[in-house]
Amino acid sequence: QSVVTQPPSASGTPGQRVTISCSGSRSNIGSNTVNWYQQLPGTAPKLLIYSNERRPSRVPDRFSASKSGTSASLAISGLQSEDEADYYCVTWDDSQSTPVFGGGTKLTVL
Amino acid sequence: QLQLQESGPGLVKPSETLSLTCSVSGASISDIGYYWGWIRQSPEKGLEWIGSVFYNGVTHYNPSLRSRLTVSLDESGNQFSLKLDSVTAADTALYYCARHTRGSLFEWGQGTQVSVSS
């Protein structure tokens, strides 16, 4: 089991806003930045959010994220069918000196 | 532009050693501050970080795999490798190589499927 936990699934209808949580501890999220990756079916993960809340220029502003204490969250507003994917939070863990991945959240657009 | 390409056998027999190589172009594995790592993905487990080697050769391994794992740099070929001993069916997965930072910014290869079966 990962030291950083995410809900295994989330869902929403087109146009809705959904959030995905990422919970850790003082040694990982509490001490380091969080990045979010989107993995579309059959492809390698792609960077969605970095440094807790920053978006690469190619990522629509429908995607946003935040961090508070030992938790982080990803929000997707104006949900679209092409947002159906797996989402992973990733951070560094100081006690292990290793990166740690959340277990991933499968987002379904109903 | 960084490009990473995994290579190696797609089928490995149980109890044997899984060996993969990641060829790097667009960057040097000696570039200061970067880690070169391996991540695998199976339907059951999502993304699982396996291990990484820092540009200076220092290695970091997933504790659950440490006893079977070697990740190393090959500076002459600008590539790095993974060796996982005594594999079982549980090691069947899609294996990615990646460059990453301590800030956990990952840049990924396309992945290579490895199956463990007799």
C-alpha cells in the first residue's frame, strides 16, 4: 500500500466540477511539493500540475490544484469526456529519500 | 528534447533475471541533479516506483524490491539499466523508464511490457 492515498475512483457528468484528494504525512506531502499526472488509456503519464498548483502552458485552466498541510487536491471544472483518465499524485518522501506515488484515481465521465 | 526508450525481452521465465535498458537522447545521464529511474504498472497496482540512480551513481530502491534489484548507469552508452532477480508472475507489468528530479517531476519513456511466464 502506498504511503500517499487517493480514492480509487471518482466520477462526474459533463460540465460538473470534480475533486480528487491526495493524503499523506509530514515526511512527504507535508514537506515537499506535489505533482499531478494524467494517464489517458494506453499512454504514458503526462504532467498535469507541478509545484502543488502550477500548470504547464499546454494544460487548460479547467485543471487546478492546491495543497494544505499533509493533503493535496486536484480539481477539474467543466468536466469533459476527454478528461476520463487515471490521475496520480506524486511527491518525495524525506524519510525514505524516494519518490512516492499515490495509488491513482480513475475518473469516469458519466 | 529528452527522449527515453526502453528495451529488453518481453518474456522472462520465473526465477530468472529481468533485464531492461533505457537509452537516453537529448540529455546526458551525467547531468547534475537528475535521477534516472524505473516505474512499473500493472492493472492491480497502478504506478509503482521501482528504483532510481542519481547522476553520481547513488541508488535509491523501493524497499519492497531492494533485495532483488540493481539499477545502474552506463555512461559510455548514455543509458541506464534495471536488473530484477528471481522474478515471479507478480513482476509482470508495463515497465517505464524516466528521468526525474527530487521534486518528483517525471519525464517518461513509452514503456515496455514484460511478462513472466514459463
